Amino acid sequence: MAPPLLLLLLASGAAACPLPCVCQNLSESLSTLCAHRGLLFVPPNVDRRTVELRLADNFIQALGPPDFRNMTGLVDLTLSRNAITRIGARAFGDLESLRSLHLDGNRLVELGTGSLRGPVNLQHLILSGNQLGRIAPGAFDDFLDSLEDLDLSYNNLRQVPWAGIGAMPALHTLNLDHNVIDVLPPGAFAQLSQLSRLDLTSNRLATLAPDPLFSRGRDSEASPAPLVLSFSGNPLHCNCELLWLRRLARPQDLCEPPLIARHTQRLWVLEGQRATLRCRALGDPVPTMHWVGPDDRLVGNSSRTWAFPNGTLEIGVTGSGDAGDYTCIATNPAGESTAQVELRVLALPHGGNGSAEGGRPGPSDIAASARTAAEGEGTLETEPTVQVTEVTATSGLVSWGPGRPADPVWMFQIQYNSSEDETLIYRIIPASSHHFLLKHLIPGADYDLCLLALSPAAGPSDLTSTKLLGCAHFSTLPAMPLCHAPQAHMLGGTLTVAVGGVLVAALLVFTVALLVRGRGAGNGRLPLKLSHVQSQTNGGPSPTPKTHPPRSPPPRPQRSCSLDLGDTGGCYGYARRLGGAWARRSHSVHGGLFGAGCQGMGGSAERLEESVV
């Protein structure tokens, strides 16, 4: 027996319910439920009188005009979470009664001008969770007057049809969150008098232009509903351009003008040194910092000056032209604040010791010229004793006594030059020091040195007060000869002598043993005579002894000179030969290296090699 619903449909002549769907007839309205049915397309045999059609969670890929043809009574169409990538022109052309269209969770990339044509009474349009990157300007034209809820969240939209959205007087909810919108046109929401929720969370907005819609939210009597705004997740620049937004929550909140909290009052630097001027300011928004130089020009970045955003100004190498008053300027949209910083550049003192040729000081001009100039001006005070001690070939320790000039000392300065180099060298020393080690001097050169005291100028002049305290003359030691590791030669010679001594001792024992054996076994015969005994150098190849024919015995037996250990006659003994070799070795090692310095090392080496037995 057929179900009652099917009998009713057959009796009324209506089409049968699609096989995979469920059809419900409630209060004279037909609902076709086809969710989760694995559909690849819209069923073609859906009853044209359907009021509610649910096709969510299927695999539908495209929509065209035949799918919803003659469904003039359809009110609610749900196509959520399918795989729709394309909507043909006027696919909803016959849905003139449609109130709610759900297309969220699909794969739409673009909406053309005719993609949504037809539903002239549409109130709810849900397009969230797609891949929309472009919406044609006229895509919403058919339902501008009726749309109340528009959801375009979680897409790739940088631009939306602002003109169409701004012409929706019935719109009360607009979701544009999680897109890539970077600019809002001024007055885009001015006509949306019914808007109660605007969500722009997680976009790319750097600023927001004031809009009458936002100011309306503060007046509960003029607004039919409280306005809810969401702007979090945007890279908004917090400055006075967004003051209107902050006043929505705190009407009395204002920007704070800049206030310079601290800055450098006065800075003294020596000519050629780095100067750092600092200026810190408070304000809301954060002030922008600028510097104006003594010439009333803005100081910018160059190869010598650096102006940092935090208010620091650095001058790499200062000169007399950098001295003067600098102005620190802090600005923000609420106002500006300034502060003065004085920079004084103290010129380096130069003694009047110019020479006749080119103005360079000679090797002995500095002491006489400095002393003459100081005595002529009456500035020579009680001279501390200036001494140069512990002089080596390249260094010397300069020290001075407790005597000080009457004026306070800012720092000491040492000036010196040498007979080998006419360049005048300066060294700056703190006032608390009493000695200074000069380095990198020229060996074997004569030096003239003077000590001066620098005191702050009492008047407005930028020059310092300079007083001569004393001079000294000294000479550096000559350069040491470049010896190639005498310790290594000494060690090598010592080792050679030791090894040679062991070899000689072993040879003596062996010779004596042969002599004793030969005499004991000869029974009065001629003693064994060793001829052609040669010395051997350490490390050289052993010479092959020559063979000689036997000779007739001499007329009378006598000891061989080569084995004579005590004869001091015409033949010299082996011990005396050994003593001579040891003496030559000792002379070549100790006398050759340490007695004659580094000269003749080649000869010593030859003697050293030849004397090894």
C-alpha cells in the first residue's frame, strides 16, 4: 500500500518526490530535502511547486537556468557546502519569490553581473567561505531595496561593489571580515540608516575615514538599534586620524600634543670627535622628531650626519662649522614642541712650529717653538718635570710631576715628532693621568716631546686655553738584528754534541776491546793495526773501507799512531783528535752563535757538521 503523501501527490497530479530526497507537505507548502545525498547535480524532477529546497552537503559543481526553471514559489534555497565553481547567467531567473539564498562553503571565484539576477525580493544572501576575488559592480542590482543580510566573510575580496552596498536602505547586517580589504571609500555607509552590525575584522585597513554611520552609533535616541562595529585584526595606525573611532567609546578623549621630556642641554666635543645630540618627546600619537641646524636648515641623513626617528642626531666628525644652537622639533597632529641644544666644538691647539719649507715641524722645532711661544705670552706656569723613561726601540714611558697650572685642567696633550719623520703627532690624555706610554716609535730615532695643559675657555670663544708644562728629548734604541731562532740552533747543537759524544764513547770501548783481544791472541805477534780510520758525520752515509793487499811486517814492531793513546810525538792520539773535535764543536755552537751574534752563522753550521764524529 502506498504512503499517504504519495497518494495525495498522485491524486493532485503533482510530480513524484525525487528518489534520493525526502518530501514534506506542511501547511500547504512543499519542502524537498536532499541534503547529504551524494548528488552531483540538481535533481531534474523536483516538484516546481516546492517552497523550500535543501541541497546542502552534496557534490554539485555548477548551476544553470534549467535547474530552477518555473520555481516561482521557491522561498528558501540552500546550496551550502557543495563544490560549485560556476553560476550561469540567470540561473535564478525564475525565483522571484526567493527570500533566502545560501551559497556558503563553495568554490566560487567570481560573480558576474548576471550570476544573481532574478530574485528581486531576496532578503538574505550568504556567500561566506568561498574564494571570491571579484564581484561585478551590478551583481546585487536586482535586490538592492530588499536585502537585509549580506555575508561576504572569509573570501579573497580586496574590493566590493561599494556603490551597490551603500544603496541598500534595508541592510542591517554586513559581514566583510577575513578578507583583504585595504581601503574604505569615505561615506561608503552613510545611507545605511538601518545598519546595526558591521564586521570588518581581520582585513588590511591602515586607517578609517570618518563616516556619519559611526557617529550615529553614539546617539541612542536617533538610532533605531545600537551599532556594533568590529575592526580588530587590522594594521590600523593609531593616530589622530582615528580620533573619531576612539571617541565612540570615550567621547572626551583627545590627542595629546608633544611634550619634550628630556634632551641634551649642552655638549662640548673636541674637534674631530663624534657628537651625539639626544631628544625624547611624549605625545599621543607618537611624535615625529626633526632637527634644525644652526643655519636654520633641516638636518637630514648624509655621509657625516644621521638623524634617527627616536630623536637622536649624530655628527660623525665634528668641525668648527658644526658649532651652534640646534633645535629639536617634535610634531604630531595635535601640535608641536621644540627644545634648544647647544653644541660647542673645541678646536685642537696647534703649536706655532711651522718650518720654512712647508709649514711642517722639523725634528727639533717643537720644543723650542712651543717654549718660546709660551714664554712670550707669559703662560708658562710651574713646569712639572717631564721625563721619558723605560725607552725601548719602539716605546717610551712619559711621566710628569705633581706641578699643575693655576687654571683647572680639562685634559693634557702630548705633542712629539722624530728625526726620521716630520709629522707632528698629538696624544690626548685625561686630566687625572700622570704618565702615558708612547708606542709605535721608530727605532734608533731622536724625539722631541712637549706636554701641554688644556683648560676650558672662560669667555664666549670656542677656543680652549693652552699652557705649556714642559718638554723632553729622548732617543729610541736601535733595532735588534733579525736572528732566526738562536734557541733552536742552540738546542740542535746541544743535541748533536750529546749524540756525538755517545757515539765516540761507544767507538772507544769497541777499539779498546779489539786491542786487548788482539794482544792476548797474538803471542808476541805484531799488534793489530787499524788504518784508514775515518770520521763520520751525523746522518751521513758510512764510507766503504778500501781493501789493501797484505804488506810485509815492518822491521821492528811499533804501535800505530791510530791507536796511540799516549804518544805526543809525531803522531797525534785519538783522544787528542776527539778533544779537538769537541773543542771545535763547542766553539761553533757557543762561540759562533753567542760570541759573534748572527754573523757567520753559515760558517758555524759548516764547522758544526764537519766536527761530528
